[in-house]
Amino acid sequence: MTTRNVSWGATVIFTFLLFATPLSAHHAFTAEYDGTNCATVTGTLTKIEWENPHAYFHVDAKETGGSVASWAFETVSIGWLKRVGTARHDFEDNIGKNVTVRACMAKNGVKNRGAAETVKLEDGRTLTVGTDYEHPGKAGEERNIN
Amino acid sequence: MKSGGTYLRITLAAAILAWMLSIPASAQDQGGKAAGQTASERKGTPNSQPLPPGGPPPRLPDGHIDLSGVWYPGTTGTFDFINSPPAQRQFDPKATPEAPPSFQPWALAKIKAMSQTDLELGKASVNCTPRGVPGILLNNPYPIQLVETPGQIVQLVELLNNFRVVPTDGRAHDPDPDSTFNGDGVGHWEGDTLVIDVIAIDERTWNNMTGWFHSDQEHVIERLSRPSMNYLVYQVTIEDPKVLTKPWTSVQRKWSLNHGKLDEYYCTHNEEVQQYQLLKKEEDGKKSQ
């Protein structure tokens, strides 16, 4: 194979790979959060910031040993939250109450921060606040939702 | 028939099991498996099937197809990010594969040299900058609304509350347009297809989410049609002799009709861009060592 053929081949392969990368990869997720490191955090809901491009809600969780850790969780945009039936008042009505959050943890040494998938409320309802980050692509073609 | 003693044991076992399941998990439990519902069990918007054609498309009194409506990308007339049904795709890549653009070698090298952080920082979705033309119709999961009146079409965009107004009366371009995110767009009808010719697009816009930048010579030709009541079809050709070796044309991408309204979307709390800026500083710091 001549050098010229190799470089053209590499160009073709690279171009293919560049565009084979799913446009669906959540833009922030892969660099900020770890889909292989997900956990359930239970605590008291303290705050909701109902804004775009992501809402953030805060939970005070008791650690083993008795101290309290303040967590910040990110959701998808409020346009998507509303379209799947998660409303602002669902959070506001539960300030001060117990919540159980399923989330994937932040990378880069950032602690007590996660991209949330679901929030289970005291009344038993579960709010959907993110995609299934732990199983991307399982529910059909994943979409770039931002 | 079981004895009373057996019933008692079964009832007791069930009670113990119920009690065990009711014990809350520890404040943080690290698990490899997902807790709670599977993606398919979670709530989602109800429609996962393609809309029917819905009859012939409407026309304005001047005879042109009326493209007005609230349109969602894909064929379901809505968007379900939880279940992501296949019908939500704008096209089937197996049926109508979309060729990648053909970059000039210098442009390909520039894209290859971008780190993951560079790629994120260049994205409109991270910066909360407008996607521009044609990004707003190529890489946008949020709905748009078209409002067509004789001689013009207004495109309202939920994402970042954007809009553009395009004359459809066949006029020429502004002779000296500023570079803008939506570019200088002028439209004319070719039969039932609205053709919008766009130049002077701000060079900060990308044509995809993976680094496809463009030059000041970029020339975009958009084609919008409405084959039936419920469907809008968008196809775009991008010419850019500085960046591409040849023009690129998308496949026909489908949008489907919704009878709701757009939401408001302003970026008022963008922590992501700060995270990436910090990462970029660290990367640059390591490079200079």
C-alpha cells in the first residue's frame, strides 16, 4: 500500500468514525458524569432551581457517621421535565421532605454532585428527571436531547 | 386444602418479606444495577408511533402550501426522551443513509486536533449560543413553529427563544449583510417547495455537534415542503469551498405536527460551560508544562 493510499484510507476511516459517533451522546454527560458510577441517595430536599438548560435540586443526606452532606443534582431541561409530567410544584411541594434520588456521579474529583435519573417522593410517586444514563441506548436510539 | 399452620407460615413469611422490602436503603448505596423502574416503565409522552399523513396539506389564499404549525423533529408529533421510540427519528439511516461531509484536509486536521473539551466548548448546547442556520433544523430536538403569511415565513424556535423572518417573495440578498447566526436568508417557491438561500452566517455556528465548523464562504440552500397535513420535510445543501471538497446535502428529514405551543427556553443557569472552561484551563496548563 502506498503512503498516499494509507493516508486516504485513514481519512475515510476517521471521517466514518467521526460521524459514526452517535449525535445522541448527551453533550455534557460523558465528560461531566460517570454512567458506570451511579448510586441512590436519600435525604431531605432543600432547594429547587427551576431553570434552563438544566434544573438543579439540592438534597441534604445523612452520611454514615452522622454528618450531613449537601448534594446538588442536575436534571434535563425544564421543557423536557414538563413534557414527561414532572412539574415545578412537584419539587416545591416536597421541600423539607424525604426524597430518594437515583443519579450518576460527577467525574473530575467533584463530590456530592450527580446527574439525576429519578426522584422518589414521600408519597410514593417517582419523578423522571433524566434519561437512563446507566443504560444508554437500551430504550431504542438514544437522542441528543440538548 | 392447606392447613391453618401452613397459611400462618406463608402469611408470616410474606409479612417478613414486606417488612424487609420496606427498610429504606442506606443513605448512599453503590450498585452496579439500576434501581427503580426500567426506562420502558418510566413515564413518557404517550405517542411512540408515526402520525398518519393526515390528509392534504393546507394552502394559503395565494395558492402556496401553508407550512404553518408547531413541528417536532421525527414522526410522532412529540418527543419522548425516556423511551426514545424509533419513530422519533427524522430519518432511517438504513433506508436513507446520510453521507458524511467531505472535508478539506486542513479542516479535517483542525477537527482531529480538537480535544473532547474543545468539542464541548464549541457546541451551542454547552454555550447556550444559537445553533444558527442550518444547525437549528439539523441538530435540534426541540420543537419549532412556522408562521407563514403571504410573502414571508417566520420561524419561531423554542430553544433559546430564537426566531428568524425570511421573505418568500424571491427578492435578492442584502448586498452587504452582517454575519448573523441565522444568516441572510431569502426565499422563493419552486412549485410546492419553499427554497431558502442563506449566506453571511456567523462562523461560530457548527453544522453538527462534532466540530463541523464553516467559513465565511458558506452558502446554505434549504428546502421545506409539506407533503401532507401532519408532515414537514426539510432538506439542506451546504456549500463551503474553503472547508469542504464538495457540497453536502442532507437526506430528507421529517418533522411532524403538534397542536400544542412552544415553551420558553432561556439559559439562565448554565453551570456546564463553567465546568468545561475549568477543564480547558487545566488542559492548557498541562500542555504548557
